[in-house]
Amino acid sequence: MRINPALCIRCRGEYNLCGLSYCPVLAELHAKYTLKNIINKEHIDGSSPPSVFVGRIGYPRVNIYPATPPVHGDTSNLEDPRAWLNMGLEDFLSSRLLLIRGSMRVRIEDARNPSRILHDIQVMALSSNSVDSELMLERPVSGRYVLDEHSPPFGPSSPLQKLRINSLPPPPRIIDKVHSDTDLSATEAIWTLYKHGIDVHHISKLLSVGTLGIGKRRRLVPTRWSITAVDKQVSDKMLSEVRDYPLISEYRVYVRSIKDNTFIGILTPHTWLYEWAEAWWPGSTWNLWSGDTVLELDYEGYWGRDDYPSIGGCYYAARIAALEALRSMHRQAAVILWREIYPGFNLPIGVWWVRENIRAMFNGSYEKFYDLRDALSYTAKFLRLPIGKWVSRSYVIRVLTKQSSLTNWLSGG
């Protein structure tokens, strides 16, 4: 996206005159200022949150990247999605890009019999507190960053020569117990950790570095796969409980607007159905060059689905947040989740953005209705895309109505 330089001079990061949800000048300056003494260096000394990324290129041989920022102290907010949600996008970007990565090529099965460096990476990942560590790199780090649709951003990297751990806080007892149990399946391990309050972000990291599951089956899992796997497995487990709950007694509409995004949640008095839909405006992340708004939707019925949704990992990131809400209510519902993404939001920053915003939305207030038409009329006030277009694509509404009268009503027929 080309920005008129005159707008930057007038705006100075305060008014978003360029139309973006963040100030790219501030984000780049923050990162460059902190990294200016790091670029072209081969030794990185700091406190890892801890952080690690496992790539997928070349699978089943992959690159694993332990990461640390060039600062000491409590850096846990660099791996805390709930903290990220309260940051400005430029602050989030600049802080995540401080995570300097050392890369090492490994086989996925090396998780079962790790080298010294891989073992240290696994041990670091078990901790939920910052780990003082040093990365000795084969050559100076470059200025190349990582922006990914599934995982949060990472800073530049260089091949890893040596990893030194200077302090290692003990892991939470439940993590140590599950990691040590080599007879526990990965699915059981994931659910056990979740039940004990370990967030899915940390669980996905443990799965990714091969520290969960039956010993002889443990392996490294690319980060983007582990994130979706944990979201899916935890939400599948919750769904088996939610199906036994009584239905909610009314229609509930939740709305959350934030940084050129609008999230809509509609809970309806019906057995479990679910849909996740996204409408991307021209100029947004995945619709930069089209002249039309693109609406994508995927869904499932009462028994869920066996295939991977075409809409990607956000489907399960939103699903787990919806099922957490229903589980806390001890109620069952058919769930409609819609998201509009407007021009200016053009960053691939990871599915955590969807998960945490849907969580926040369901923790907020809602409006109650006893008629679907009234609920949709209220919802229409917050959407830029005509409500008729949403309804015409909605799987859940089609099942709920089983007739055309609602669509005719919305279109004025």
C-alpha cells in the first residue's frame, strides 16, 4: 500500500490519516531503535518469554527457532495474547519483532532423542516465566521479519551455533507432570493442561516442540499446525460437554468493534450448529487488490466436521472461544460468528487476534431478543455489508428458518 508522505507529516502517528489501523512509521522506528545495536551481531543476550517457533518448510525436516529479545527482566508479555489485545498494533509489532531467532535444522522425530541444544529448547518451552538465555549465532542476524497468518510475528534470524541457559525457572507442576508422563496421549495431555488453567497458546508451544504425548510418538509439530490442532482438540472436548447442556432461552447478540474490525456473535436457542464468516474489504489484509468485498464462510452441524475448513485456522480459534462461553454458561446454542475487516487492517498477525477478540466479545455485554428477525435487525446496525448478504450465505440461519420468508423480509419482499 503506497501512502502519501504528506499525510505522515500532518498525522505524526496520531490520527490514522493513511487509513491504516496502526502507524507503520512508529512500528518500524520502535523496532529499528531497539534492534540498531543488535543487527550485525552474532551474540544475543536477554530474557526469553520463553519463545520458540517451528517452521514447516521441508517437513519432515524443519527449522526450529528459539528466540529471545535483547533485553533482560520480565518479558512474559511478549508471549501473552491477552496482553497483546490491549496494545496498540504498532506497540505489539515492535515488541514482537524484538524476538531474535536462532535457527537449527532438525528432523521431527528428533524430539524423542534430542540433541543438547534441542533438549534445552524443549526445557525452556516448559517454563511459564522468563528464561535468561544467550544465542550464539553463526553469522550476524539480518533484518528480515516474519509475519504469518497463523502465528504471531517474529524478529530476524540467523543459524544457531550454541544456546546457553543462564537461569531456568521451574515449570508449573501440572506441565512438568504431563511432560513426564510418556504414556499419556497428546490429546489427553492437551485437555489435562487446559483443565488446569494452562492457556492454549502455551499448550500449542509445548506440542510444537515435541514435549507432549506418548514417548515413542513424540515429534516436532510446525507452529501453525500446533496452534490449530490445540484449538480444535480442546474445542472438540468442550463440545462433547456442551451438547448435554440445556438450550439458551433467547437470542443473544454480542458486538465488538476494534481496529478496523467488527465481530458479531449471535447465540440462538437451538442444538449445536456453528458458522464462522469473514468479509474482507478492498485494502484489507487478504484483499489488497480486489475492488469488491469478499465474503467467506464455513460451518458445521451438530456432530462437528472431519475435514479441514477452507477458511483456515481462524475457524477453530473462534470456535474455541464460543465453546468456552457456552461451557461457562452451562448452556447449548447454535452459534453465528461474523467478522468484517475494513481497509487499513492489512497485517497478518496470527489467529490469536480472532481468538482473543471473540473471548473478549463474549465476556462483554449483549442484547437479548425473543425473535430472530429482531436480533438480525439489531445486528444490521453494526454491519457495513447489507444484512441480506450475510443472511443469504448463513448456514445456521438457513437451518433455523427452513423457509424463505426471513430472506424475503430482509430484502424488503
